[in-house]
Amino acid sequence: MSTVLITGGAGFIGSNLVRSIAHAGQHRVVVFDALTYAGNLENLAGCIDGSAVSFVHGNILDADLVHRTMELHRIDAVIHLAAESHVDRSIASAAPFVETNVAGTLIMLEAMRTFGVSRFVHVSTDEVYGSLEPTDAPFTERSPINPTSPYAASKAASDLLVLSFVRTHGVDAVITRCSNNYGPYQFPEKFIPLMTLNALEKRPLPVYGDGKQIRDWIHVDDHCSGLLFALEKGRSGEVYNFGGAAERKNLAVVNEIVQLTGADPALITHGTDRKAHDRRYAIDATKAHNELGWTPMWSFEEGLKYTVEWYKAHPEWCGHVRSGEYRSYYEQHYKTSL
Ligand code: NAD
Ligand code: TYD
């Protein structure tokens, strides 16, 4: 049984991935996470047992701790999700994005070289491709890298570093670029959980600009299955796009959430647009289908319905996240480290 280090494993996608690996029982997992505002150990409640799944509280910028973790846990593979991930925050302050997403990825790559880690899955985003016009073909892996936001630029820089390590040092690494995820345990600064919780709490639903921006939504389970396919079957030095084949205008998504929650449509407000707001993302995932055998399982309608039900059914998680109480969960439950 191999041991996989999952950076950012207490975040939204990371925690869903850890749960799915733990459920399948295929690999031992070591979660390495700094527990920034986006990290929440409550996402992994009942999962961390110190054997099949262990937790290291650490920052990927702490090279010594990364090295000690790799050595002590004899890490075979890394799935690297730790990142600053929110576009609006990157517009307000870009420095943490360059530090964690670029410098942090470099530290992870150096560490994998030093400890002979056999595979590195670098979890990137379709946002590195920039914005599409309404009639453009969806992004393929050969689309130009043309990021708009500091977040997307920092992810693009990290992708190029990964490819440089494959070419220069011969490390084994694959890059995945996925479209917008939604699902359980997503922090409510992102569009779908924010709108869902606001709708349930009868608060305003703040749509940026005209709300006609298009995102290609994918259920987080489908992204996680893609990451496991990339881990097992991806070819080193290759990029794989994942998308949910569900292009929707933001306004259409809010309207669906309004229907699913029974909220008053008058709660929808149109505010100032985001700076340099990308108009459209759409993914061509043919390569992942053909080479990895990956196919998304969720339809957007079913996935969104299930997700809204999940938020309704988890008032405690939502309450802790809204109040900030989730930040003390680590001290209360797990304060042990390496
Ligand atoms: P998230 O913000 O929910 O989680 C990020 C996690 O990384 C948190 O647990 C946080 O504590 C941890 N982290 C941040 N900085 C760290 C550091 N310096 N050291 C250690 N841990 C640190 O993000 P997410 O939505 O789960 O995204 C995970 C990854 O997937 C990111 O790399 C993101 O770019 C990528 N991605 C996200 C989406 C999406 O729609 N959410 C789509 C495509 C790709
Ligand atoms: P977001 O979840 O931040 O993802 P990304 O910017 O990475 O695509 O936003 C998704 C879309 O929703 C994006 O077009 C911006 C828009 N949006 C709003 O209209 N209002 C909001 O409050 C937020 C957070 C996002």
C-alpha cells in the first residue's frame, strides 16, 4: 500500500479527496495543511485516525517540515492542492498567492526530488487559460496560457515550474486543470456555497455585474476521481483538463438555488463587477476521457440539488464556518503534530 501526501487536504477539494481515498482504502494518506482561513479540520471529522489518515499541521513554505514529513512518513506520491484559491482575495492582495502557490510549489518539487517521491500530481485550474468569448471552442490542453487574475497568474507560474522540473530534473509529475467545483464542505466565499447559505438565511444574493458570466461547473466528486486517475494513469509531463460539461450563466445558477431553497428572488442584487472579470470558461476534457478513462458522473442539476440538501442537512458545519468557530476545531480536537 502506498502513502500519498495530500497538501491542502483540509480545504474543500482536499477534504473530499481524503474522504474518498479513505473510503476506498487503497492508499495511506498524510494530510499536510497550514489551516489558513480556508482550511477546516471539521471537514475531516471522523477521518483522521493517525494510521490510514494522519494529519500534519504545517505550511508548505516550511521546507524543513516538508522534508521531515516526507522522510518520516515515507511518502510515495504527492497530490498537491495547497494554495490560496480565491480570485477576489488575489485582487485585494496578491503576495500570499505568489508565496504559497509559486514559492510553496517550488519547495514541494525540491522535496520530492530529494526524497525520490515517485509521482507528483499538481492540481491546477482552467483559469490559467484566461477568458473565452461566447463562440470560442472550449479550452484544450494546448490553449495558450493567458491568465487574468493574480490567482490565475500564480497558478500558471506554478504549472510552468512543474513542467520545468520534469524537463530539467526528470521528476515524474502530471498537471490537472479543472473547471469550477461545487459540492459539500466548500467555504462560503465561493459562489455556490455563498449563494446557498445566503438564500437559506434570507440574506442578499450578490451577483457581480450583469451575471451573464459563464462557468463550467463540476461536482467535486468528479474532480477527485479525475485526480486519482491522473495519479494512477497520467503520463509524466502531461496536462489533463477536467470539466463537468455544464456551462451555466451565474444568474441561471442563482435562480436554480433560489428555487431549490425556496428563497425570495427579490434577494438577488446586482453589484459592482469584479475587476477584469473572466467572461467564460469551458473545458474540453477529451484527453482525460481518452487517456485516463475518466468521465464525470454527476449532472449539474442533480449535483446542485444534492449540494443544497447537504448544506441544509449540516447546520452545525455551516454555523461554525459562518461564526469563525471552525478555526478553533484543531485546538479542541487534534493538537498533535509531527
Ligand atoms: P481551498 O481554499 O478550499 O483549500 C486550500 C487548502 O490549502 C486549505 O486547507 C488551506 O489551509 C491550505 N493551504 C493554503 N496555503 C497553505 C500553505 N502555505 N501551506 C499548507 N497548506 C496551505 O481550495 P480548494 O477549492 O479546495 O482548491 C484546492 C486546489 O484546487 C487549489 O490548488 C486550487 O487552485 C485548485 N482548483 C480549485 C478549483 C475550485 O473550483 N475550487 C478548481 C480547479 C482547481
Ligand atoms: P468564484 O466562486 O469566486 O469562482 P471563480 O472566480 O474562480 O470562477 O466565482 C464564480 C463566479 O461567480 C464568477 O463569475 C464570479 C461570480 N460571483 C458573483 O457573482 N458573486 C459572488 O459573490 C461571488 C463570490 C462570485
